[in-house]
Amino acid sequence: MTTEEMFGYEEPVFIISVAARMLGVRTQTLRYYETLGLIEPSRTRGNQRVFSRSDVERVQRIRNLMDSLGVNLAGVEVVLK
């Protein structure tokens, strides 16, 4: 059974270190994107960030806009909102 079958698309299941590893970025990058309002991961009762597959795909879109198209973070914010 895959994670897609076990958990819903919006279900927060990945802690920040796992999400960062999946995306090939540093945890600080994900925190920075959250500070800018580009992503909004869920929080546990202990205030840990927990990411859903939807969050991970959103970061993939952000990275694609930046890496492939040369859009800066301000441009990414405009495109995604």
C-alpha cells in the first residue's frame, strides 16, 4: 500500500525533515517559504510543521518556477496567488 492509498492528498503526514529530503531542499528553505506566505504547513500540538502531499507539490511548483523559468520569489508569490 502506497502513501497515496493510505493518506488523503491534504492529510499532513511528512515532518519538515522528510519533506525537505523529498524535495531536495534544506529545512530552512521550507521555513523561509512559510515566512513569505508561500506555503502553510499544518502544525502538531507540539507546534511541529507537518506537510501534506499538497504542500510538497506546491513547493515543487515553486522550485520549478524558480529553477526552470528563472522567476524570483516575489514573482512566484504573484504567480501563485
